[in-house]
Amino acid sequence: FCGRDDSSATVCTNSDVLKLLRPLLLDKVVGIQQSAALALGRLANSSANLAESIVAGDILPHVVYSMQNQNKFYKKSAALILRAVSKHSPELAQAVVDVGGLEGLQACLETFDPSVKESALWTFSVIAKQTPELAMAVVDCGAVPTIVLCVNEADLPVRRTAASAIGEICKHSPTIAQMLTATGAIPNLCKSLSSPDAKLKRHVLAALSQIAKHN
């Protein structure tokens, strides 16, 4: 209900739904934790005001803390929360960075589950696209070498999202583009040009164009 439109988002804000969901993130029952995280992600995605309330309510530290040791279902929902909050503004994306969200996402990249990796890559992309400073924060957290390697994963959605993330990170400045080039971004991207998948090639070519435009 709460994620459907602006009016229902206002109802959720006024009825303190976020305050009720916050303790459920630490519930003893794993399924309840997962459901609470998914609900928060959908709420944040539906409304900038709700995303701001999630930040103001000090919910993000709980989300990031639990990302390290939870199962794949929680990690996907946690990445959704960070992505949904970040998409609304550079300030909200910075709030995600400030609570250690990039480190939590980096841990997700080290899992074996492709859907978790894809969700984390997508969130890196959303954060990096906002400003040059946020793109540099992604570089500084040490995630770029892993993001670059994800271009050659077996899973197609992971490869597409990784290529897209590279483009979003390096689009801002020659300095950032050079940093990605130093990690082997160009040869790893070029390997995927032989793929029969049109969507992958489109993301790869877009990323390469973002690198090339600085030269």
C-alpha cells in the first residue's frame, strides 16, 4: 500500500510506519527482517520524503550493519534500500556513503549469488552517477577492481550492470576515467564486444564512450 503513490506515502509518513519497521530489522526471525527491509526499500523508492525520513530516523546504520552477515535475500533488500534512498538526490546518496553503505555494497560483490552482485552493482551505479565527489567515493572505497572484473562474470545481468556502473563512475572527469583505465577497465570491457547479447554490448559501448570522451 505505502509504495503506490504520493498520497499513500504521506499516509505512511503520518502513521509512523517507519518507526514500526525499524525494530523489525533486528527481529530474531530472519524472515521478518527480510520483509521489513523489502518494505523499507519500496517505501524509499516511492517517495523522496520517505527516503529522507529513513535517513533522519537513523535506519540506514542498521541496514548497513546487517548486510555483512545476513543471507542473500536480506542483502538484496538492503541494497534496494540504499539504492532507493540514493536515487532521489546527491545529499541522500551522500548520507548512504556516510553510514558505510559503500563498504556494505562491496561485501555484497564478494558473494557468489549473481542477484546480490547485480543489486550491489546497480546501487554503486546510482550513487556514482550523482556527482563527481560521489563517483570518487566509489573509487576510494576500493570497489572498482571488483566492479571491472564483474564485466566478465558468467551471469549476463551482472555483466550488463557492471558495464553500466563503469560508465556512470568514469563519466565525471578525466582523473576518474584514468583511474578506471588503470584497473584494466578498457580491455575487460572490450572482451564483451564479442558477446551476442545486444544489451550487454550497448552498455559496454556506452561505458567506453564515457572513457573516450575525456581524451
